[in-house]
Amino acid sequence: MRRIRSNSTEQGTPLLRWVTENQLEEIHFATLEVLERTGIVVDHPEALRLLTEAGCLVNGHRVRIPGWLVEECLRLAPRKIAVANRQGRRVMPLEKNRTYFGTGSDLPFTIDLETGKRRRSTKRDVELACRVMDYLPNYDFVMSYAIASDQSDKVSDLHQMEAMVANTAKPLLVTAHDEVNMRAQLEMAALVAGGRENLRQNPFMMLYSEPISPLVHTNDGIGKMFACFEYGVPVVYTPGILAGATTPVTKAGAIVLMNAEALAGVVMAQLKQKGAPIIIGGGATPMDMKSTVTLYGSPETLMNYAIMTQLSQYYGIPNFTEAGCVNAPVPDAQAGMEAGNGILMAQLMGANLVHDVGYLEGGKTGSLTFLTMCDDFISNARYMGGGTTLNAETLAVDVIDEIGPGGNYVAHPHTYEHFREEIWVPKQFNRLFWEVWEEGGAKTVEDRSRELAREILKNHMPEPLEEAVRTGLAEIIAETGERKKVSRRRSR
């Protein structure tokens, strides 16, 4: 895997900062006030016990967390989390200003690559999306993208895990229905890794879990998180809010509430296990007051993500955010603008895990064409994020003097030596004269991206799993499904 250039170490690399250090402190102190005065609701017995023993004020399920405990737990949380790929190579060091892009999960609808029609997503769509992402160089981690709606709803998340791990070697970020299924996925991951200790040493999987805004931490959400820590698997524990509905409509108020939910997760994680690998951030979208739609591609969303990323860096904890997710229903000009803006901002902010790339229709519809198109958007953002190299060679004063007035640089060795790194080259964009473009079929970016997706699916096969591992994964899914059936009959 190629080296990801760090914003903080490359000379001349641009960095975007949305608010000042003093404003970050103001948000932090407001967050502590919410946790101390308003508190949170916790529905997990072990978490309630840990919070009580740590000195929180607990009244039933209502918990008020003192500021000193929040800051103590922030100091315990790791500043760097290393994530491996399926082969056990640590390819994603989550640390300050290292940015990685991936898709989101669980899209209920898919625009069929062959028919162009929108339909319900299936397990096959998960498999195809993972194969495409396994090939495309600018996707660093993989979520399921589609949802396996053709499988039993009791274990559809396990089927998604199976489809993901069989169709890409890249790091995975998974979702789980509940703690039972989370533990089943952890056993699946341990099987693939060659044992629990191998998984603990080089985790190739992360969990995405979240509280329920405003300020409710559920039994399943915490249970899944705690199960992962037993295996050494990192957890993204972040709120997904709707400003104006589940948080204040003001951007600052939404961020304070989100931050309170995220820091409550940090506290519970560190009380469960010192140094527990937790990742914070969140989905900071407003609600359209006319339609109630979630505004993924809006400027307010990007502004919120900028501040949430800065807060994570202020705390020194890896962060999780969104980009490349749009409200446009199809891969059109609106989709390109919304996706490109978000991806570039995430890169320039130095965000860590950037997910939901390739989402259409406000997170309801997926498209392999758009997923492929976004690979170029990420490439563009990374190129700009690399900054402008300034040194004696690139300033080219001697070359300018040698060529002199009225000359040209096309045949000069300096041009040959540097044009590949100084001029960004996309895969799908059109840069042809009109006549040449027409002669080549007058293909749009969407056409070219669709063709590339088809070519990938025709020619690219990811590194296969051993047959024994495949069999073991299927057995875990079957056993979990049976156990849930028995449990359901007993509860009647």
C-alpha cells in the first residue's frame, strides 16, 4: 500500500483550521458543563457500575460525570491506533493528520451497474462493492456499502462481514445488530487472523457503534464496544445526529452535544480498560426543515466536521468523520460538487477515518459508478493536500535563465524529470479537445467510471480465503442464527 503523506511532516503542506485554540477550549468547557449538569442516560449494567465506582453521580440510569474524570480518561486514551490489513500488515496508523478514506455501510438501495435501475441491496452488492474497493488505490478501508437485505435479518450483519472479508484484504469497519452478533463477528475475525492473539496484535477490523442522540447510551451500543475491547479491536464510538431534531439547531450547540456523547464514550471505554482503543468524532448533519431530509452534502455539515476534527486533535484521539456522501440521487454535477468539497476539506483538516464516500440520496442509495468516480476525487484531494514543494530545484531559476525570453520548456530535461509529480493525472476525468472526445465516443465521466467498475469486476479478484476459513465463517453464521432462533422461542 502506498505511503500516506502526513500533513504535519511534509514541507509546505496546507493545513485547514476552522476555529482557534481558545474556541476549542470554550467548546470543551461547555461539554464538561453538559456532562456534569445534564448528564447522560446509560442502559448497560456494567457501565453503570463502573461509572458509580469512578465517582459519578448515578440516579437510576441517569449519570452525571465530573469534569476531572473526563480529563483523566482523555489522558488514558491512546493517541495512536494501528490498524492492519487481512494479511496482518499494519497499514493504517491512526494518528494526527494521517487521512484515510473508505465507504459507509448498510445502504438499503443500489443503482444496478447493468440496468441503471434503483433496487433493494443484496449480499451480492456487498461483495461487488468490496471487490471494486479492493482494487481502487485511494480507498484505504472498507465498510459494507450495501446491506444484505436478502439474508435473515437476525444475522444479515454476519453475512455482510463474510462478504467483506472474502472480497477485500483492506482493513474493515463493521456494524453489528447487537452484542451477540458482535461477538460472532469477533470470532469470525479471529478465525481469519489465525487466532485471537494475532487479532489482538494486529487488528484488521474496527467496530462502528454509537449512542442515541440526545445523550442516551444503549445496552447494545456499549455492549458491542466492551466486547471489542476484550479482543483488542478498535471501536469508533461516535454520535450520529440531526441538528434541529436531536441536537440544538445551532452549529455550536450541536457540536457541544455531540462532543458530550463522544467524551462519555471515552470515559466508559477507559473505565472498562485503560488504554482501550477508541475513536471519536461523529456524523454532524442538520435536518432540512422543509423535507426532514438529512443534509449530508450541505456546507453546514462540512463546517461541523471541521470543528469535530479539530476537537479530536485537541484531545489527541484518533477521529472519525464523513465525506464524499451527498444528497444528490444520482452521480451528477451536484454529487460531484458535494463529494469533492467534503473530501478536500477532510484531507486538508487532517481527519483520520473518513467514511461514507460514495453515498447517494442522503445515505440511502449506492452506485458502483459513483464509488469509482470518487476514487478520482480522493486522488485530487490527496494531491492538493501534498502541498507545493519549494526548493532550489523546483524554483527553477537556473532553468528559466537557460531558456530565456521567448523560449519553451517542452523538451527541457527539467520538464521531463518533474512533470509526473507536478501535474495531477486523473483516471476518469475528461481532458480532451472536443473533436478527440467525440471520436472516442463522447463519453462522460459517469460513462468512464461505469466502464472502469465493469472492468474491475471482470478482471480483478482479491486474495482468496483458505477453504477452511470460508467453512468456519459459514459455521459461525449458522450457529449464531440457530442460537437466536432458540432464544426467541424461549422468550415467547
